[in-house]
Amino acid sequence: MEQCTHRQSLEIEKHIAIGAKGEAFNVGLYYKRTLLQGLENLYCDLCSKCGTVISVYVDQVDRKWLKD
Ligand SMILES: [Zn+2]
């Protein structure tokens, strides 16, 4: 069972999408596709007691990630 490291809370809200203000924004990690770049969405697990973001992750890990 996942716990908040700050206050030992068990009230963890999972898989919350990360966004940005504005109309056409997505926040995520870019990866290579055949023609276009793909964007894998980022998600958070959040402690609903103190607001600490426990972890940030993507669903698909088998991507060819774009790097500098
Ligand atoms: Zn907490």
C-alpha cells in the first residue's frame, strides 16, 4: 500500500492527469513515431490530505523517447 511520505496518509488519489492552462496544451513526454512525434501523457498520484505529489509517471514505457 502506498503511503504519503510526509504524514503517513493512506488517502492517495491516483492517476490524476497533469495539465497546463491554455487551450491546446498537453503535458507529457515526447517520443518518436514514424511521421509525427507522439506525446505520452504524464499522470500523478496525489496525497489528498496534504497535497504532496507522490509520484509522476506515464502509462506506456516502451517508447523511443526523444532526448536532446
Ligand atoms: Zn500527505
